[in-house]
Amino acid sequence: AQSVTQPDIHITVSEGASLELRCNYSYGATPYLFWYVQSPGQGLQLLLKYFSGDTLVQGIKGFEAEFKRSQSSFNLRKPSVHWSDAAEYFCAVGLYGGSQGNLIFGKGTKLSVKP
Amino acid sequence: IAGITQAPTSQILAAGRRMTLRCTQDMRHNAMYWYRQDLGLGLRLIHYSNTAGTTGKGEVPDGYSVSRANTDDFPLTLASAVPSQTSVYFCASSQEWSSYNEQFFGPGTRLTVL
């Protein structure tokens, strides 16, 4: 069965430090890949997505993600974290082809930022 | 432009009661979704609608029903609420029923069933 794994439940980084959030998926083909962010008390907002082509994709708020087919990974990165980045981050996959329209979400990684 | 609105924002409900969570979008999106979010479990799909008049079951549909009488509205009904349905519920929509479409999320409804 298809699945999405975010190995880190909670990460704390210092403001200004770099960030990498991990995401691995299990699927027989390359799925569509997404990262969403959820600020406290809010709904989810799309940060970036990958469908094909350049494996390094840029998103909003200075985030980027790199797709690595050999590792079935789609890790999210930011060079310098700001206090406002404290939130929960969800990786999601959309299955390619067929009649699937829904996304499969990982369980999320909560990011805390310390001054 | 409001995007997606959900009502109520929060609700405390006695077990056994019937409850309808409302969701309205103004983006004329064809597809709509209901998710529940539970600590440590992420988001799980309850029901979806790929177009007005058509609905389908997601990963955790038991105890919930939906209808899609028009493009804009997608209410979720709990016929007889149970404590395990305590959760935060998110409505979402996308332009088309396709897994490459971005989903837009509402602000959520926090439901407590006692």
C-alpha cells in the first residue's frame, strides 16, 4: 500500500539555522509530491509541489525541496529559519494516474524555533 | 475572496447527538474533501466529492455521511456522534478531481464529543 513517512515528529532549531525536514514515500511509481504547512489554529497551506522535471523545486516563504528518486525522498529545506516558520509541516503524495484524486498525508513534523 | 469557510469553529456535543459541519467554497472548484486531523495520525480522508452530485468514501468513512447538492457546499454529518469522533475537521477543495491539483483548506472545526 502507498504510504508517506515523516520520521521526525518534532524538531527544534535555532533562529537563523538551516532546516531539513525528511519525507519518504512508498509507491511503485513516481507520485506527485507536496509539502504543506499548518500554522497553529489554521488550515493547511501549500508550500511547494513536484510533478516532473527539475528535481529541486522552489516554494513560498524561502522553502525548497529536492526529489531523489533513488531514495524515494522529498526533503524540505530552508537555509535560514525565522521564528515565524514555527508550525507543523506535512508531506503528501498524490498517486499518478488511475482515478485517484485524493492525497495521502504523512503524520507531520512539528517545528519549534528557539531565539 | 473568502476561499473556504467552515462552521462552526468549534463545538462540544453530547454523544448520540446528530451534528452537521458546514463547508462552503467560493472558488467554483469541482472537487471537495473532508479530513479529520488527530494527534500523531496526521490527516485522514473521510469522504470526498469529485463533482456536484457525486461523493465517495475515503479512508475513515464510518459514522459520517456527506452530500453535494451544488458546487459550493459540502456538509459533513455525524448521525449519532461518539467520543472517538472528537477531532479537528478540515474541509478542502481542488479545481479538479486529480491528485496533481493543489488542495485548498478551510480553517477547521474543532469538535469534542462527550
